[in-house]
Amino acid sequence: MNSKNQKKIKKAVRQSIPLPETDLHQKLIRILALIVATVALIQYIQTFTHGFALDDYSAILENKVTQGGIQAIPTIFNTTYRFGYPIQGDELYRPIPKSVFAILWQLAPNNPLPGHLLNIILYAITGILLFITLAKFLPQNIHVAFFSAIFFTAHPVHTEVVANIKSMDEMLSFLFFLISLLCLHQYFGSQKKRWVFFSVVSYFASLLSKESAITYLAVFPLIIFYFTKIPAAKNFRISMLMLIPALIFLIIRYRIVGETVLPGMADNALFASNDELVRKASAVCFLGIYLRLLIIPSALSFDYSYNQIPLCSLMDIQFWIAAGAYLALLIFSIVYLKKKNLIAFGILFFLITISISSNLIIYIGTHMAERLLYVPSLGFCFSLAAALGYFIKDKKSIPSDSLKLFFQNRVVLTGLASAVTFFYTLKTWSQNPVWRNNETLYESGIVQSPKSHRTHFYLGNFLLKKKYYSGFPANQQKQIIQRGLGELRKSIAIYPEFADAWLHIGNYYSEIHQEDSAEYYFIKTLEIEPFLAVAHNNLGTVYFGQKKYGEAISEFISAIQNDPNYHDGYRNLGSVYGTIGKYQESIKYFNRALQIAPEDAETNYYLGITYRNLGDMLNARVFLDRAAALDPQFRNQ
């Protein structure tokens, strides 16, 4: 490229950025940003007293790696998302949010308050950065930028993301994306290449927070095309730079996660059918439900598992309504793309960011979840704000760099937007208490999604936890237990091949030492899922209790063969070998368990006892003292 063309491009880039704003304008932007943050805080102030719920258990409360605190961060960056929790088939890699959870655990172990406070703060910061980003790219449409941010911040479909600590991954990913956009905008104005570097790094952090950030690869060029006058060639080069962090992320993810396998029907209801056309038609129907939730978020649920929403075919009216709606949106956005219509931009943003979760391109770990609407909902909110701004014309006063004039200029738009925000707020406030804890969440689930096998499973499993029912009088305990068993059996009735429901009935009988019943349910579980490590482990525990040591060893070995990172399997093998006097074998398996979860007090204690039985008092004291430091119940042992 000759120097003349280079000068033309630089000139075009400089012209694409508005002139420096006045102090009054900057002050208005700051005030409006604070209003957005205030709305965010008002929406979710209820949640700071909430406890742990749902996926918080696998990511935080029962994850032995997360509980390793700051020292566990290197392990977190080298393992899958739920590593440290007894689960198979974990194909997620999100080290940044999990590292945050580990830090929070280090500062306040077993305390959900810091997590909820951080979620609220992050949500408010996201609202601020969203508005500022939109305002920078839309300097002539501050009303659209502001009301887009307000609608997004207030929309009740975000309740799961903010009220559930685990869903911090959604917020962090989006937050880093916004930072990446702001860095790009800074580059466009200054032409200093370091801002491109910062943008690339921020996008990499977005990917390390949640895999769905891969869709932003298509959003970057769309934003540059829509909101700048940068030539297509330069847009292409800048956008291609974002492939670098994306490729690095995919390589790292593949090294750690391996090849992705198709999900099971228990997680993704589309696999209830072997017919590919039925799967794709049903995916389109679910996309139609997503649209309905965005437009009328009146009935929200934390779970939509099989068979809450039956699959549909190409002959069903639901399919044609949803397909027609999406086809109309696509055609509209393409027709008005060259005109840089703002409504069309919002539609394209929605279609791009929902694509990876649609199950139309690839199958993911679920067929539907409200948290998956978090980022795509911005497209809806932006189009809504743009449409209201286009169709509702008020008399404009100039200038409008004061807060009073900002709202007076578009008084009808402000009134209507305020009414929408008020409705969103009422719905969010009514939904927040649902996420107070597992009990409130699961009770709501069987009301909102009574045909879901998982809602009944979640509630049944919760009711059968001794920690829960033991807090009630004896006569009530029996009722709670019977209800819990009944909910698990309802889950099985909806989905007979749901191994987890069989497993947890077995767990209950094992806990009350009805070994024959426990053995029956564990064997039934393994008939359905022969490679389920936890079922082998629990069956081995039954045999261990019956002093069938050979059978116990066989099951524990099967557990670790099916899940090489299954901590409990190694610990139980260590216990059974110690019981039969094979102390060296016992030490080997205890040490393997500690490699996975070095902060597990029970493993340290048993290893100390094993060394004591060998007469090695030096090592015995080391591990017994460590166990006592980790858990007071092992003191003076």
C-alpha cells in the first residue's frame, strides 16, 4: 500500500470519531451512567442476603479445588471448570471466574455474601460500561444508548445471572468484551496501537470467562461497520486480529478439555429424538420461546428440562411461527444493513450472539436456559430503544447537555421507557426471592416447570439431605422424607432412564443403612449408566460397609477408571486397603487423592492414621496436624 492510500485511511479513521465532547456533555454522560448503575443496584439489592444455590455447589461450595483458595489458581488454569467436584463429562473451561470464586473462598470460606455483593457490583459496573460504550459509538443518539442500557440492566430475564453466584462467568465475559470495545474506540481516536493490544487482551479474558464469547468475532466487524467510517479493509484487518486470542483459547481449551462429545438427553432434551429434523425443528421452537421471554418476561423458570417443553416437528404450528419470526427478523436486518438502521443492528447482534446457544450450529450442554439470553438480550433492548426513539418524536431543544433538557427533549419516550423499566423492576423483584436458596428455587421449579424431570429431581434430592430434614420434629421428618422420595420417583416417571434419580434414592437408603435397597438402586443406576463413577463408588461404599472388601475394591477401581480425577474413589481405595492391612497401597491412593484435593482434611487424617499404623510417627504427625488445621473435628485425634 502506497503512502497516499495510507494517508487516506488514517484520515477516514480520524473522521470516524466525533470531536472532543464539551465538559457539559461529559458531565451528562457521567450522570446518566450513574443512573444506569443505580437501576442495577435497585434491581438486585434483595439478593445480597441470599445463600448458595444450584450450580454454586459444583463450582464453589462442594468444589475441592475452588476451596483451595488462591493457591489453587494454577490448578484452575490447567483443569476444567468443575474439576474438583465429582462430575463426569465436564467440557467447560472458564478459569477466570473460577479463580475469582477461589479468591472469595480464601477471604470468606463458606460465605455466599461476598459472591452476591460482587455480582451486584459487577452488574452495576457492566451497566455503566455498556452505556459509556454505546454513547461513544453513538454520540448523536445518546437517548438510544441510555435507554438501551436501562432496558438491558432492568430486564428480568437476567435474574438467574445476577442472583446465582456461579453465573458471574456470564457477566465477566461480557464485561471484558465491553472493555475490549472501549479500547478499540480509544485506538480509533488516537491511532495508538497499544489500544489494539489492550483490546485483544481484553477479548482473550472474555473467552477465558465463558466460551460463548467466540460469537464476538462477528460482532467486532459489525460494530466497526455500523458506527465508524473506517474503510472495509481496515475493519477486516482489525477484526482478524481478534482471531489470535480466539485461536489461542481454542488450542488451550482442546488441550485441557479434549474433544467435545454430544450431551445426553438428561441435559439437552433435543436428544430425546434420534430424528435430526425433529431436533432442529425443536431448536427453532425453543428460539421462539426465547423471543417470547424477551418480549413478555412474565413466566420465568430456572429449568426447562425434559419434558417441560415437548419437542416439535416441521408440521407443528409452533415451528412455523418461530421460523417465520426469525426469518422476518433476518430479512429486515439484511435489507436495512447498508442503511445502518439501528433496529437492524440490534437484531443482528441478537442473532449473532444467540447462534452458539441455539443448537442449530452445534449441540451444547442444554437445550434452553434463561442465562443464555444474557448477552443476546442486549440486541433486543437496543432494537426496542431504537424503535421507540424512531417512532416517538418529541420536540427537541438544543443544546441538550443538561440532565433536565435530556429528558425534556424526549418526554414521551422517557415516559414510555420509564413504564417499561418499572414493569421490568417489579418482575425482577418478584423473581429475586426465588433464588434465595435451593429450597425456594426448587419449590418454584415444580410450580413453573412441573413436567421437567430435573425440577422434581432437584427438590427430591434436596429434601432427602439429612442436614435439611433433621432440623424438623420427628413426625415432620418422616413426611419430608416421603415427599423427597416421591419427587425422585416423579422424576423417574417422567424420564425412566434418568440415572441420577435412581442414584440419589440409593444414596438415601445407603445413608440410613438399608444396604439391600441401596445396592438395588445403585445397580439399577449402573444398568442405565455403566460408566458413572459416582455410582461405582457408592456401590463400593455399600460393599465396604458389608465387609465385602474384594467387591468394594473392584467398584472403587471402576470409579477411578471411569473418572481419573475422582477424589472420593482414591480416598475410599486408600481406606479399604488400610482396613485390610495393605498400608503401602493405602498410602499410594491417599496421596493420589491429595494431589487432586490437597486441602481435604479427611484424606489428610486417614493418611496420618495409616502412617501411624506403620509406625512412621514423623509422617503421621505431619498429616494429622494438617488435618486438624483444616478441620477442628480432627484435633486431639
